[in-house]
Amino acid sequence: MPTTTPNNTLSSRTARTASTSSTASSASSCQVTIPDYSVLRQTNIDKINGFYNTLLSSYTQNFSDYTKGNASSNINDRTNATTILKPKVEDANNQIINLSQTMINSVNQDTDLINEQKNTLSQKMTKIDTIMANLNMLTDKDNEMTVLNTSRDDSLNSTKTNTENMQFNTYIYIGMCILITLIIIGLIIYLVTSSNFSNKTENKNNNLYKNIANNTK
């Protein structure tokens, strides 16, 4: 008859608990908690542990009674141990084995689920990091464009101001040139007019002198 001793069962349970704790530690490194799931999981674990401990106590008691009865010199005790206690021990042993396997499967499923959630969260965090990096890049580009636009506007304003100044100076130069030209033309006219007036006056004086000379003769 296959049997499971309490010490071996508890050792296996302790090892699985350590493995579960290690898995929980790995999951906690993801820094994401799911309170509802954790509470539900702990509640189910407590129920399973309670049922397991009850079953283990029953198995231990029946196994102890079976051992004593089977070793008894009283035939009735041996018959009771063989016909009644032995089936109870076998049934409790099978239940413990099945429950242990169920717990192992449950822990493995939880571990797989935790790892799957961790991978999913890691992928989402990677996507978020990528999105944030893109946003930062767009923000930097927007700032660069703002600086470039400001520089361009400043350059355009400076060019416009310089152009207006050049136009103003050009108008001043043109005005000065026109004024100088008019002055030169005026001087030329004045000189020509003065020369003609001097020639006429000189001719008039010469004629006057001639007339005077003729009259004197």
C-alpha cells in the first residue's frame, strides 16, 4: 500500500512554499501590485491549507490506530484495523496525494499567470517608455522650431529695419544730389548771366567813349 508520511508531505509543502515565495519576490520586482487578486489567492491558499491540515490529522490518527490495531494480539483489533482502518488510511492517503498534486498544479498555474502578467506589464512599460521618448523628442523639436521661428522673425525684422534705413539714406542721398545739382546749375546760370551782363556793359562803355571822342573832334 503506498503511503505518504506527514514529514515527507510537509517537506514537499515547505519546498513549494519557498518556491512560491521566490516567485512572488520575482513578481514584486515588476513593482506592480494587484490587491484583489492577491487577497483572493491568499484566501484560497488558506482554505486549501485548512483542508489539508484536517485531512492530514485524520490520516495521522487513522494510521496510528491502524498500526496499533494491526500489531495487536487481539484478533478483533486486527480485523478492525484491516477491514475498517486500513481503507480509511488508504482513502486519506490518496486524498493527500491528490490534494498535493492539485496544490502543485495550482502553484504552477499561478506562477505561469504571474510570469505572463509580468511579461505583459513589461511590454506595456516598454511601449510607455517608447511613447514618452517620442513625446520628449517631439517636445524638443517643438522647442527647436520655436527658437528657429523666433530667430527667423528677428532676422526678418532686422532685415526690414535695415532695408527701411537704407531706403531713408538713399532718399537723403538723392535729395542731396538733386540739391547739389540745382546749386551747380544755378551757379552756371549765374556765371553765364554775369558774363553776358559784363560784356554788354563793357560794350556800352566803349561805345560811350567813342561817341565822346567823336564829339570832341
